[in-house]
Amino acid sequence: MANARLLYDAFIALYALSVVLFFVDAVHPRRALNRSALALLFTSFVLETVFFLDRLQTSGAVPVLTSFDALSLVAWMILAVTLVVDAFFRVHLVLFMANLTGFAMAAFAVFRPMGAVYHAPEGDLLYLHIGFALLSYTAFAFAFVFSLMYLIEHRFLREKRWNRWHFRSPPLDVLERLAYRSIILGLPLLLVAMVLGTIWGKLTVGRFVYLDPKLFSTTLLWGMYGVSLLLRVRSGWSGPRLVGYNVVCFSAVIVNLVVVGSFSLFHRV
Amino acid sequence: MHIIAVGLNHRSAPVEIRERVSVPEDALEAVLSAFRNTRTLLESVIVSTCNRTEVYAVVGSARAGRDYLRTWFARRGGDEAARHLYIHEDQEAARHLMRVASGLDSLVLGETQILGQVRDAYLAAEAAGNTGALLNQLFRRAIRVGKRAQAEAGIGQNPVSVSYAAVQLVRKVFGDLRGKRVLVVGAGKMSRLTAQHLFAAGIAQMQVCNRTLARAEALAAVFGATPLPWTALEDGLAQADVVISSTGAEGFVIGADMARRALARRGRRPVVVVDIAVPRDVDPAVGELGQVYLYDIDDLEGVVAANLAERERLAREVERMIAEALREYGHWLAEQEVVPLIAAIRARGEAIQASVMDSIGRKMPGLSDRERELLQKHTMSIVNQLLRDPVKNMKELAISGEAPLDVFARVFGVTDEDLRRHRDAALWPEAEAGAGGGLSELVRHWGDALRRDGRPRDADAPGALRPALR
């Protein structure tokens, strides 16, 4: 346990250092700085992977059942996606912004109980339910990152500020399209997670549970993203308002994941 | 030997001098031929563009080379031209060429055209037989640095002209311009220039709206666009993703009300309005409307200034690339200095071995072919093993600059004449038939010696290395 804590703390420290270096590189671009930040990012990814493998081995259960696990797994997926994408394309600010979000989630996870181990009945179905939910949250996290970048770039373009961000940020069109595609990906994943969760509830409790607050909030969340998608499909472009709405939707994801879970019958661990 | 760069450019000489000394394409061959036939210049390349005329040369004596080229420039451009010359030697000459190829010495910092011009100049000199090992390496490295400056640092990516800055802003909103619609309001020179850049960037549909329809039709014909009558301006506005306005009108031609009505018809899709006219064509209030990105001439100049500042920042990065390339070139040069010495030492070893074999042949005439082969192989092996470590260490010490090469030459009894002969073979491939120059020459030489170890030439598989070379 102490080793696991040490591993996670080292991961957080390196992740933080990497994000700081990416920030400095964004303000004063330096190739050496960028390379160092990337090396640290990769090291922190390796550390987190080792942490999960260690946890898997010591607890004997797949570490996805607690909110600590959920948050740190989403951070791990963000890390994995950005590292793979950056190996093929130069994504500059996207790498920084996505990992800033990932770091925030990983750091927030520190405040959740880490040692909890929960052995659930009908475990396979539950793992699938959580796996799909976390994948959808990761997709929404990327939608959030692209939306936030869109809003910043939009503001700079309107205010006519030609700074480093202007030179390094992708065009608005690209950011808007990536945010839209992330939501397209996240929405069905969340739906599958909801269906699997409902079936798991029926198998475990013996009846469908309708009155769980998590079920309400997740359905509401799905509806919120659905509205965003619908408006985007109808107009062919998400303006700043709709993109801003995507940012609000992601806040709802965090609330759903961290706050509502505490009131749920099944998501309390 | 020395590398020198002598020339003048837009900073050192006015255009009337530059035009006199410039070497037009049709005269290049004759000038190169004259350089080739002089004993002063061992290698030469002429870079002549509208902004510069420079001669890069390898010379035996720096002073003689300087005097020769100063006279050459004076003959072309008069005594006044000689006063505007700059002269760089050795490392500074190499650095200057790399800065030129990277666009750091250009009128517009980071411009890309010069790289092609340097490459063409080098290829012409190479084809004419004016280059040898030193300038071949230098120019190839300079061109490589120039390419890195563009591809890795991206120094030429941010535009520094107002019309192209407009395209940059449009791209910041739409990214890929294929399939986007442009409305050009006014048929003046700036509209034409910006439309030209947008077309080059991939714009597919264009409408031209002008008070005089005939002028709109004339401009539309150039780009295969659709002319619009002045009364249809609002319709054009409703359809366009990009609006370029540059009329000579006194007041606003696109007011807030007209823009509001047009935008209501186009949904949530954004529109970039670039107002290049002075006085302005577009009411600034249009920029307050949602989804409108409005830029006037001052904004575009702001973009150009920011781009220039960015290029200056990137230039520092390119300077680092140049320093790195210079270091590598320095190492290569050091290697070239040590190559003749190694070759001479090697030749001495081989000569001793051959003499020993002759002596054995005379004293033991009854040796069979097989025995002779064995003796040949083993005596050669002694030479190889004796020289392996000294040669390796000489190379390392030469590159690190820790020890003067003449000490090694004296230790091994290599004379200046030996060195000169081997240096010529290494640096001037034409001087000795079949010589490859540089390290490849040394390897070839060594390989030949090893082949003489007594085994038939084709005993090994093609390309297989003998143990000593692995």
C-alpha cells in the first residue's frame, strides 16, 4: 500500500512537472523544453501504468470500481491518447491542454480514498459497464479540451490578439470538428454503459432500479450532450455558444462522476 | 586550404552596383569556366540573385583568393563595387552560406526562395566541374540546414505581406479552404492580390461584386468566378464564408443592418470579413455581430508585425541549427585532414609488407602458392593489427583537436610530400582515377590491401566485410 502511494505520488509529481514545462514551452517555445516535457509525460504514463498493474496484482480485482480509480483511469487514457497522437502529429497546445485536464483529474483523485477494494457480484458485466462509462468520459474530456481551446482562440481572434496561442493553436474549424466528433464518440459509449449498468442492477438486486440519483443524472447528462449534437447536426457548425455549452456539459460529467456518485446506492465506493 | 566567401548584397550595396556585378544565367557557364581555369580558385560556386552576388571558393592562399575575387568584382562593377564587398573566411564563410540558405540573410527574414537559388547555384557549379569535396560537403550541409529551417523551425510559414496575412487569418478560422465561398467586393489591385492568394490556398467558389459590373466581370474572368451586380451585394454576403472588400467608396458599403440581415440567412456558420480599403468599406459595428470575424488594414498590419516577431524568434532557433551543422562540418574537415595522414601511414605499412614478401620470395624460392598466400595473409595481418589502434586514436584526437597531426606524421616518418599526395587523392577525386575521396577512399584503400592477403577477390560474398573492417 505504501509502495502504491509512493508510486502514485511520484506519478503526480512528474505529471505536474511535465504540465508546467509544457506551459513554459507554450509561452516561450524551446525545443529542449518541449522534449523534456514529453519525456516526463511518457515517464509519468509508465509510472501510472505500473501503479495500476501493481494494484491489480495486490488487490486481485480490476481497479475500476472506486471514484479514485475512475478519475485516475480517465487521466491514464488521456495520457495514452495524447502520447500516441503526438507520436504521429505535432499537436502542441492540444497536448498541453489535454494533459492539464488529465492532471486535474489525477490530482483530484488524490483526495478520494485510494485503498478501497470492492468485490462486486456479476463482476464482468460491472467491469464492462464501468469501462464503457470511463471511455465515454474520456471522449467527453477531449470534447471539453477542444471546446475550451475553441473559446480561447475565438476570443483572441475577436479581440485581435496575435500572441503565441494564435501561432500554435489549430484553426477554429478543426477544433470545432474535433469537439463534435468526440461527442459523437462519447454519446453511444455512455448509452451502452447505461444499458449495461441497468442490466447489472437488475441481475444484482433482482429488479430494475429507477430511483437511483446516478441513473437520473447520467440520463440528464446524456440528454445534455444529445442536445449539443442535435443542434450541431442541424446547423453544421457549433458557434461559441454551443461550444460553451459543451464546456458546461463536461462540468456536469465531473459532478456526475464525483458528487452524484456519493448519493447513489451503487456508485458510492 | 581555405574557404572564402566574397560578395555583396542588398545591405552592403545599392541596386545599381548589384545589377552590374550580377551574373545572368546565360553568362554563368562562362564565368564558372574562367574560375575553373584559374589556379587561384580550387573550387568555386557563384550565387547570384536580385539581392546578392556571392562567390564561394576554396583557395590555397586566402590572400591570393581574396585579391583575385576582389579584382573580379571590380572588373564587373567598377572600383566602387569593390568598396561594397564583404569577405568571410573559413568558419565565417561556412556560417554565412548557411545563413543565406536558411533565409536569415535575406531582405525578408526567412523567405524560402533563396534556398532554391542556392541549390541551383550549387548544382550548376557541380555540373560544370567547379566543385570538389570541400564545397560539395559545405553546400549539401547548407542546403540541408535551409530545409530544416523551413520544415522544422517553419521560419517561412508566417506571412509578412498584408494580402497573405488576410489568408492566414481566414485559415485560422476555417483551416482547410476547399469548398469555401469567397465574395470579393471591389475590383481593385488589392482585391485581385488577395483573391489570388485565396485561390492558391484552395478556395473553390468566388463571386465578384463591383459598382461597375464590367469591372466585376473582368476580374471574375481571371479567376473563373461569378460576377455579381452591385444590387446583389446582400445576397452575396449571405452566401459567402469569406468577404474581401477593397472599394474606393467614401463611406461604408457594408453597413451593420445589411450584415445583420444577411447573417440571419446563413445560420450559425461564421464569416470572415477582411476590409482592406482605406477609407474602410465595412462598418466596425459589423464586427460586433456574432460569428463575424472582421479585420481591417491595421489589423492585418498587426498580424504582419506579429509574424515578423515570430520569424525573429524562429531565427534564433535556426542559428542553433546552423551552429550544430557548422560543428559537424568542422568534424568532417578534421577527418579530412587526418585521412591523408592515415592513408600515408597505411601506405608505408603496405610498402614494408610488400618488401618483406619480396625478400622472402627471393630467399625461399621453393615456396608453393599456398604457402605464399599464407605468408602474405599473416604479414598483412601484422600490419593491420599494429596500425588499428593508432589509426583509431589519431582520428579521435584529430576530431577533438587534442593533438597536432604533424606529431603523428613525424612519429611514423611521413614526409610532407607523402601527405600532399594522399591529400590530393582524398580531396580531389578527379586527381586519381578510381579514388573516392575522404574516408571512403581510405576504406577502399584498406579493402584493397586486405584483398591482397592472398585470398581470391571473389572468395567472399559480395558486400561482406573482412574481420578488420567489421
